[in-house]
Amino acid sequence: MQLDVLNAQNQQVGTIEVRDDVFAGRVNTDLMWESVVHANAADRRGTHQTKNRANVSGSGKKPWRQKGTGRARVGEIRNPLWRKGGTVFGPQPRSYDYALPKKVERGALRAALADKLQQGDLIVVDALAVDTVKTKAAVELLQRLNVSGKAVLVDVAVDEKLSKSVRNIPGVSLVASGRVSARDVIGAQRVVVTRTALEKLQDALA
């Protein structure tokens, strides 16, 4: 399969050969779902915390003697059975991240890129760069490429000028090819990737 390579003026400057076993296969939505769930879980802060009997305020003194009063026995007023007492087995700070096989991650990214390619939402360019650090320059670059809405730009190395130029554009992000994930591709309406980045991704996903 051959794809057109465009320049910054949206003019074809060449073609690139992509492997059918990477971009023309069946889109495995199950792998894409697993990758997105894993990425969302890893991003959870997990800072929730309830106070147990050791954290609530109050004395640790025994309110009354154990036997002979006719009342129920009790050890302290911070008892979870009492009002304003500690919480039993409440949520505590934790990490929601878990291990996901590398084959699943690669398969999910391969399926996401194949899905964008089959829908015609994958654009291959020869380079991604701007001359000055200006949001206007990045907006004009995207307009020339007919890119609107959410978009992810993928390059081998992140260009510092372009990175600073796109960070004020809602829904647009610049990601290095070695760090792009299936969630980045799935969440974007358009994927703009450089020729060298696509070649590296193809070699890694083959």
C-alpha cells in the first residue's frame, strides 16, 4: 500500500510504502479497549482517603470500666461503632496502575493506526516544524493541511518551537513516535505523522 507524502503547503512531494500486515489488517477493537482502560487507570490520582480510628480526633481513654455498669463494653470514643468514630475499610491512597503486556500495547497501537488509515484520517508529511514560536504559525500549518478539531502530531523527535506553538491550541498535541499510545490516536480526529516517524512505527509494530 502506498500513501502520499505532503509538505507544509499540502502539496504531494512523494510517496511512502506501508506494510499491509501492519496497516491493512483487521482492526482489533478489543485490544484498543484494553489499552485505553489501562491508560485511564494509570492516570488516576488515587489520593482518596478516609480517617480510620487512628486518625479521627478524640481520646484513647476507656470511657468506663469494662464490667459492672450495665452498659455495653467500649474501649475508646473513636470506636467505628460510635458517632464521629473512625471508618472501617475505607478507601486509602493507592495506585490504579497495572501491568499490561507489551504485545497488547503494540497490537492496540497497530489497530488504532490502521483504523485511522482506513477512515482516511491519517496524514503523512515530510516534516513538522515552524519557524517561530507562535500559536498563529501552528494554526496556519494545520489549516493548510485541512486539520481541524482534535489532532495528534507525531514526529521522531519533538520540535521545541512547534511544541510551544501548539500547546495553546485546544485538542492538539505533539508526541514523539516512541511515546505515542493507542489512546492518543483513538482520541484524535486526525493523525499527522512524519515520514520518518511512520517508518519507525512500522518497524516497531511489524
